[in-house]
Amino acid sequence: MSHVLRSRLRACLATVLMATAAVLFAVALWNGRTAGAVVTGRTGDLLTYPSPLEVLFSPDGGRLYVLCNGSDEVRVLDAATYAVIKNIEVGRVPRGFSLSPDGKRLFVTNSWDDTLSVIDTGTLDVTATWHVGAEPSSVMEDRAGRHLFVANRISNDVAVLNAQTGAEEKRLVAGRGASYMTSSPDGSRLYVTHVYPNLAEHRSVPESEMTVIDTARAVVVDRIPQHGIAGVFHVAISADGRLGAAADLHPKNLVPLAHLEHGGAFEDTLTLFGADVGNKTVEVPLDELERYVARPFGVAISPDKSRMYVTSSGSEIVTVIDVPRLLGYVRTHRAPFVQDLSASANYVVARVAVGRDPRGMAFTHDGRRLLVANRLSDTISVIDTRTNRVASTIEIAGPKQLSVLRYGEQTFYTARYSFQGQIGCANCHIDSTFDGLEWDLEPDGFGRDIVDNRLIEDLKDTDPYKWNGGNPNLPTECGPRTELYFWRSENYDDLTLTDLVTYMRSLKPRPNRWKLPGYELTAAQERGKEIFERKVDKFGAPIPLTNRCSYCHSGPKGTNQKSFDVGTKKATDDYAVMDTPQLRNVALTAPYLHDGSAATLEEIWTVYNPADKHGRTNDLTKDELNDLIEYLRTR
Amino acid sequence: MRVEARALLIALSVVLLLPMCGFAPNPAQQAGADFIVTAAPVYVSLAELRGEERFPKGAHLLLVHEGKAEPLVTGFAASADAQVSFDGTMVLFAGKQAENDPWQIWEVTLKDRSVRKVLTTATDAERPFYLPSGRMIFALRTTRGFKLQSDEDGHPPKFLPMNPSAKPGPLQLSYMRASVFPADVLADGRILFEAGYPLGSGTTPEMYLVYADGSGIESYRCDHGRARWGGVQLASGDTVFTHGASLARFTSPLAREERVAAPQAEYAGAIAETDSGAWLVSARATAGPPYTIRLWKPGAATMETVAAEKGVNLVEPVLVAPRTRPKRHPSALHPWSYANLLALDARLSRDGALRGTPASVRLETQDAEGHAVAMGTAPVEQDGSFFVKVPGDKPIRFALLDAKGTVLRQEHGWFWARSGEQRICVGCHTGPERSAENRVPAVLLRTTTPVDLTSASKTDNARQAHVGGR
């Protein structure tokens, strides 16, 4: 064959290859565009979106289970075609699920029902519903099939159930906000993480823990401290059991929040543990100098331990980490690493844009695909793990139209409005609740007017806002105030703000766990109610109207929406007069008082009410104060 | 294969084959859009940082359309510094109607080439940039070079900001006895500008950042030492700049600059990024011949000339195309004449460990002649924190002193804090890669009132003295 002919053939071949590649690229682009089609226009209808939160493959890889947090379902899809096999109704607000080791049962935690749904994976029917602790958030069965372990977010414990009967055998005390867990590869240990920090001294560094459970004995064998970390989400362990990683929120709540640059409000980190890092914990940052990985949530380690993937619900990306490089960096550099925003350049190899509020992930059996549940897009991104690109996007069937509430919810969870995308509303209001932290905000002066972060459930019609009552309504609170002092960057347009406020006003209170099923009160609660509503003290002296519990904390939400001086002003406070906070689920929201100085409800009166300005309470006995607190917990 | 797929395959093949057959678009067309350049017989690189004229023999703006250049505006003795509006329909520029006029800010509407004067100033106003919310920034000549200034651009805001960040009228953004010159407005709303390093005293060109209200001044990166200028942010968020003989970039993950493997050439500052990701650069092979505009695809070994004029330098290419509007900075400055600064741990620095334990910090400012004047001292706590009230809108710098008053460390240059600004420093020259440790600084546990260093006569009259240096 002549040289010229060979050259021409090569040229032709190259051309055909290029053309084929171009066609494939165009088709991929086309597919991506249609799959991710955005529906504009916002309806005021109340629509139920599936909101995929977690994904899981069956042991044989044939089925994909999708936990739909919004529609209270598990959707079962064909793992090859993603066609729906069955939608299985479960309890309210399901938050976690896992398969039994033999794959025959799927366990689902229903966080607002305090129940566990047991699904037979053969028939795809719910075969049992078992009661567990308060706000169950994740579940795992041990290898022997003896016990089920259920992490309960509100009761701060792990329930141990008989895996066959569902009978609760005991509770293991965990940290605050016990929510997620993973098992060591041999099944001998469970590692439990917590979304809220443990209670600590006022204005001290947040502390969380990883509770380690021996599954054979069903006992806590270790509590790994996580210093400086306020919220921990998914945790994963490599297949060889030598490396664990948990997704963390590392707040800067003790430093005045004067600006966001240089990780001013939060850092987003991973806690590494296990033999690969010397059996200690090592916290490594995920952020960069000018770009943040807001709210890391899901963690997945590839089967060969070459890569680690982290979803960031606020930044709407998946961060890809080269594990050998990460370990090399950790071993050759001196800790601490967390304050070095340039550290991630040593091990982060890609950041893959996915859908809104990405949460849980699952690998296909061959490890070539990683599925990511995009909760607020109602999609699953399929990432090609060789190219670190989204290969396709699976739509989870639901309403085609975006409602005002849904748009508001997306706005609440995104970090795109803050300076360099560092934070979103959900950073401090985790899962639309609170964070258990006190913050030093800039406008009142550095170190002044420290404020406890309040629960935002059921906040409709509880205006004004801020502890000093300075913001008359939510549009002011979430609009100009947020733009100036939190986002430090251009805020939403007015329409988006309206949607956000509408969403926030729609937030319902989670079920109160201190109320009896029929809403009748226990004897102690009844006695506490009498104290709450009393008009004279134990010595027969009338209690002034404004010093009665029931006056300020009146109405269904426990606030008369007025401000009072209850004697809690500190030397660092500019204001003595404080807005009366609502009492909804007050038992959950420690610490208390405007600055979070009271670690418990009891301390409000035993430590911070010496002059009886915060209600007449100094005439009460310890038991009577306990009764009052028992009643308050039912609010 | 379906008919449609075949047709698509054939069409794509034809498109791909065209360049092989000599039907490639000309290089200028490859830029993907029209672009504007400043044409000048003489271009003095970095003259602006010396307060001198960049175009001593005049300049005029050329609009390059499909490889052909034509004047952007007529009726001007000189024009330069084009900046295209976010919607791609208008161009801000510096112009002189008569040769002896000062440079003034003008705007031309591309559709009909109508021109309006945006601002009248007594001295040169150059290098304008659009800001969101109907404002702009530019360099205004003073007796000590240029300063950064903000003003209205004459357009009503396209949307109603919930909290207008700037009052109407002029707003001075830089407060330094040195020439500073804007380079770009970043996507996050901060202004990238050039000045000498150390700021306020040095001459090595360096890049700095400041918010649109003049607060938050800081070095872009702290790997100082190499002269760098002409910074422009790309769509990726990277900022590309020149050292003159090479290009480099800042990326979000790295605390140091990263080399750009561009062909060896002498570059003249700012580049422009095309939609395809290629760059328009102003370059010449060696010193001597004029700069031409070349198209370079990152990674390619060579560049193609897309615009050249005999004997004339073509610099500062700007694409005529819509672009993403930067974010508006909501100014949270307080209505004060001073600023509060909190250092979390003054012992921390990229410069290494201190030789002793800091006991106090001395604030210095400059008097009218540029002499350094001590404004007093404040204690440094055991954890390295200090909290001070400093004069707003003045050059300031700190020196750490030991218990005997010996200077342990002195800031390299000067900076300013805007009146009403409250700011936190992680350390003393720790670099932007260093984030704060989450703890209550000891000084705030002792007091929440900053030490007042706003008036030398009030705080440290006896020790007030010129402390040397200008």
C-alpha cells in the first residue's frame, strides 16, 4: 500500500472517528438537556413531590430502591431500565433505609411516625410496622440477623430491636441528633453520626461524637470525639475496613460573623478515621479559597478505595477525591488541616454539578456508575466514575410543575445566594429546624448580643423576628437582613423571596413526642400546667399579669408576640427587652434564652431567674419546677 | 441507522472535513464575536501604576468585525479602555474630545453608535467598568497617581435592590498614597485592581481585591514577589494575568499562582475569553515590534494573529457579547467615621514564627506628607487577639511589639478600612488560604469595646512621633 494511500486511509478513519464522537456527544447533550428539562412557572397548588433522599441497589444489582422523603414511599425501579416496578407506601417523612444482609427485607425509618416499615423484597409489600424511638433516621440489621439498630434523632439514642419481632430490647445512649450510621465491612461495628452538637458550656467549641456500637453485644464501645464539629451526616467505610469518612459541618459560630470570605461562617469537612490514618480522627477540608462545598451530606467510597465521593446539598455538586492522594497528604503533612483552604487542591480531583439538594449515593455493582439522589430536583444523577461526568439523569415521576412552596424550598436549601456559595438557610436550620449553636453576629458589635439560633418550625404568625424583635416580618428577616449580614452578597429577587417566605410559613411542627397519644396530659404535666397558668404564688401573693408564664407565652404557639425584660440581659447585651419566643417543641431546642446561656430548661429558672423577672418561679420546689418543665415539653 | 441519524452524521462529517479542505474560518472569525481593542502608537506598560500616561501618543478604539477593524467612535481625539455592558449593547470607554482634555468616561450605544458623556471630572478618569445597580468604577487621577472611584453610570438600576449598597453620586474606594488601577470586576462582586507591592510603598505590580464599597481590601494571593498585572476573570472563575513575558493564573483551589503554558511572547496585560474558551491576547514576539491581537486556544503550541495594524500597538481586547452580570455587593458599612478591626491571632503569619511574644500592637497612619505617624498601641492578648478602633478611610498599618516595645513584626505595606467597616483578620499576613479557628478570641472575653486608636493626640500623645518611612 502506498504511503499516500495509507495517509488518506488514516485521514478518513480519523474523520469517521471524529464524526462518530461528535454525534455521540450531540446525542448525549440532547439527552442531558431533555432529562434535566426545567419547568418554569410556579403554581400555588399544594403538590406532593417525591423528593428522592436515598438510593440503594438490591444485592443482585437488579433493582434500585429509591427512598422518597416527600411522597412517603419507596420506589422500586428496574436497575437496568429505571422503569418503575412498584411504589410502596411507608410512614411519614421516611429518612433512612437499608437492606437486611440477605437482601430479603428492606427496613425504612419513618421519622415523623416514629416507626419502622419492614418490606418484603420478594413481594414488595410492607409486612410489618414497628414502633421505635423519636424521629428514627437510619436503620441497620446485624449480620446474624438478631438485632436491628435504629438511630433516633430526637431521643438521641440508638434503639436495639429484635430483628424478627421488632420488640425493642434496649436503647443505647448516643450523641445529640443521632441520625446516620454505617457498618464495618465485617459487620462487627456500627458507626453512628449526629446532626446536632452535644450540649456543652456556653460559647464553647462545638463537640460532636461518633458513637461506635459492638453489634454482637449491642453495646456502645467507643465515642470518638469530633472536636469543633456541629453537624455530621453520612459516614462510610472502605471495603477493606481501613478507612472511614464522615461528612461534617464545621461552624465558625464563636467568631464574629463579619464576612464570609476565608471560610468566615462555615467550613465543610470530612472526618477520616481508621487504620489508614493511624486509628485517630483527621479532619480535612473540602472547600477552596473562593468556592465552597456547602453542607457535605453523602459519602461513598469506591469498592477499590481509589475514589471518595461527597455530595454537597447546598452547592449542588459531588466532590471527587483521590483517596491515595488524600492519604498521602494526611501522612506527609502536619495536622491540623482544617484551617487551610488550599489543602483540598492536594486530593480533590473533580467537582461534578448535579441536581438540587443532592443527598444519598449508591454505586452500581461494577463501580462504574454512581447514582446520586437529588432531593429537590426529583432526579437521580448517574455519574460515570471513569470520566466524573453525569452520564444520564433519571427522572423520578412527580408533578411537572414547580410550585411556589417547592421553589421556596429549593431557595432555602441552596447556597448559591451567599458570597462564594458558602452557606444557605439550611446551614443553620438543619432540615428546616435549628443547629443548637449560639452565634456572634456582626451588626451588634463584635462579642455583643450573642444569639441562640431558634427553631423555625411553625413560625407562621409569630412575628416579630430576631431576639430583640427588631424585624417586623419574615420578608425583612429573610430579605435585607439576610443579604447584609449573612449572605454578604446579592440576595434573591422579590419573587424568590416571596416563595422562600411562603415555604417558611408553611413549615409544620414535627409531632410532639411528650404528648400522650390522645393528647391528654400526664399527672405531672397537669400539675405543670396549673403552675404555668397560676395567678397567685404559693404564698398566696398575686403574680402580676406580665409575670405569669401564661401571659407572655399565651396562645397556641406560646407567644403573645410581645417583648419583655425578663432579667436575662448580660453585660455583653445591648438590649434587655427580648422577644417572647414560641414554645413549639421547646424540649428539642436547647440551649435556651436569647444567648443560649441556659443549657437546659431547668437552668432558665434555677440559674438565670434570681429576681423572678422571668416568671415567678423561686417559690417552686424542685419537683414543682420539674412539673412545669414536663408541661412545657408538651407545647 | 435511521435517516435522521445518517443525515446528522454526514453533516457533522462535512463540518469536520471543511478545515482540512482549506475552508476553515479566518482566525478573526474564530474569535466568535466582534471585539474591541485599543490602538496606540506607543503603549507604556504599567505607566498607570506610576501615575503616568499609558498612551503618550494617543489611542483610539477599534471595533474588529470579521477581521476588519473600524473606529468604534468618531469625534474623539483619543479613546481607550473599552468595557462592554452586561447585555452586550453598550460600551463604556475613556475618551478625550480634544487632545488637551482630560480623559473622561463616555458610553457608546453599539446599535446606533450614539455617544453620551457619563461623567465630568476635573482630572483624568480612565479604565471604567460597569457594576450592577447602575454604578461603575474607574480610575481617577490625583496628584499621587490614580485612585479607585465609583459613581453612577447614568442608567437606572435594572432591578430594585432590596438594600441599595451605595448612595447616589461619587464614592471613593481607595485611600492610599499610591496609584491604584482597576483591572476587572469579579463574579462575586469584588473589584480586582492593580497597585505596587507592598501596597502604598512598593513598586512591584501586584493584584488586590476590594468590595464595591471600598471595604475588605486584601491581596488576591500572598505569594508575592513576581510582578503581575492585567488580571481578568474567566468564566471558570480563574483569574488570568500577565508577568509580561508569560501568563499565569489564580485558581480557587490554590494559594499560589499557576503557570499558564502559553507560547513564549511578550504580553500586554488583559486578555479576553471567547465563548469557545479561546483567549484573545495582546502579544508580540519580542520587544520592539508593536503588539498585535492573537487568538490562542489554551493548550495549543501556537497563536494566530487576528488583528494587527502596522506601527500601532493593539492592546486590551474586549469581546462584544453579553456576559454574566457580577453579583451586587450589599454594603453593610455602619454610619461611623471609624472602623473596628479584630485580629484573631496576630502571631500567625506566612512570614514565619515571631522572635518573641507580642505584648502590644502599634497602629500607624500617614500624615499629609506621607510620614508614618504612630496612633497609639493596644494590648495583644495571650492568644494573639487584639481589638482596635481605627480611623476610617486612611492608610494604616500595624506593628507588633514585645513587652519592651521592640518591633517584632511590621506590616509590609499599608491598607485601609472604610469608615463604618468592621473586619476580622485571621492573623498578620496569613494569606487568603487561612481560615479562622472557631473560638472566642480572648480579647472579646475581656472587653467588647475596641481600643480607640483613631486619634494620636487622644491615645498616645506623648509617644506620637514620626516613625519613619513614607
